[in-house]
Amino acid sequence: MSVCLELPVEQEEDWLKQAAEDGHVPAMHAFALQCDGHHDRQRWLREAAHEGYVPAMYDYGLSCANPKQKRHWLKMAAAEGHVQAMFLLSRETDDPAERRRWLRMAAEEGHVQAMHELGLACSDPNERRRWLEEAARNGWQAALVELADMGF
């Protein structure tokens, strides 16, 4: 029989901090997200990211003020399959080919907004329709509008 204990919030934070200090990587990430101070938050996110924890790579990348560092950590997370990182990388570039590459990666992993934006970026009408239809099937209303405007 499993028993779930209700701990006061202060105790939960203490246990989480202790687990993080003991090297538990997911706890480092969770504790970072509870930190009020920017310095502490960055420290724990950085440590968990360096340990290879993908959600921390993404959150640390988002929190980096330096664009080069931000991009580095988002790429690390994307390389490990973090779909939102892939999508954000499409937004972080001015290169249309690179933008489409990141959108395609995110769309192929099921990111609905990426499907829509990839459809809009496609010059091939069949591919454009394919991605817009996929986005529409997944509930993206703007894709429905685009398809209607295209006469489909």
C-alpha cells in the first residue's frame, strides 16, 4: 500500500533543495523553477542543463540574456528532441532555409503551430496543402482559414 504524505510547502521546498544539492538532476530543475532570485534560478538551471537534463536545457536557454548562449542551449534541447525548442529556433533566425528546417523538424514531431507556419512557408502547393491540412486536423483554426482562402 502506498501512502502519500501532505507536507507543508516549506518542507517540500527543503526536501527539493536537499535532493538538488545531493545531485538529483530533475530536482535541480524543479528547485530552479521555484527559486525567486535570478542568480539561484540560473545556477540550478545551468547545473541541470550541464548534466544533460533536456527540460533544463530548454529553460536555461530561455533564461539566457546572451543570444549566442540562448541559441546554444535551445539547439542542445532540440537535438535531444525538445519540440518547443525546435519551434523557437525557427523564430530565432533570419535565414528562411534554416527557419523552414526547424519548422519541419517541429512539425514532424507534432507541433501544430509549426505545421501551420511550415505550410505557409512552403512554395510547393502540394506540400503547403499537406501541412495546412495536418494543422487543421489537429485543431489549428488559422490553418482552416488558410485552406478556405486557397479554395480547398
